[in-house]
Amino acid sequence: MGEKLICNNKKAFHDYFIEEKFEAGMVLKGTEVKSLRMGKANLNDSFAIVKNGEAFLHNLHISPYDFGNRENHDPDRMRKLLLHKKEIGKLFGRIREQGYSVVPLRLYFKNGMVKVEIGLAKGKKLYDKREDMKKNDMRRDMAVALKERNKN
């Protein structure tokens, strides 16, 4: 079946250095999955925490299902992440260090299951962001120059 992307978190790559990536499943309700199939999710400002040996995702907004009834879900509820115990231990150890956090990078369907790719991230300073913007501008200018050169 492959992968079908639901949503990306472009802001995460702008605000953080992503050091390591993990793939995790999520515990969801039926109306949440139906809403995700319609592409109604927002990863901005969401983050993961570890408590009592379990990982949870906060501030993931999944819009209520349009055709749902009283069984519809709360859009901003805390959702449990399904990770191996070793992965959770590794995340917990790194989160305790200064400056590390866990942010979701993308949400997608993989073989019919909803998966979230989370990244172990360290915050960027303002000068790091400026440096990245400068590199992107230089890359873009070089691509335009090469395209112009190849046209002639």
C-alpha cells in the first residue's frame, strides 16, 4: 500500500535541529481516523512528553469528523504514542538534558495505520536560523543561474 502523507510540520525544521527520528503509532478513536483520512490535522505547536514510562503527544489538532454524532472526539486531546520501551527510555533520557525536546515531523498512513514521525530536536538560535536562510537563498540563486546557463 505504501505511505500517504496527511500533514507535515515544516516549522519544526525551521525552529529545531533534528538529531534523530522515530516512527510511532498512535492510539486513536474511529472518528479521528475518519477525519485524518479527510486530511484534517494540524501539527503546528505540538510536542511529545514522557510520563510514567509512556509517551504522549500534546496539541495535535484533529478536527471533529463532519458526519460524527455524540461519539465525536475532542480535537485537542492528549494522544498516546506507541513506541518500544527502549525508544521511550532513550527519549526520556535526552529530554531531561537541557535544550532537547520531541516534536512531531509528519503524520501519515502506512499500510492503513496512522503513524507519526517524531524527531529528537534541539532548539535553534536566531543566528542559526539566519544561516539556514542564507544557505537556502544561495542554493536557490545557484539553481536559477544554472537553469539560465543551460537555456542558452
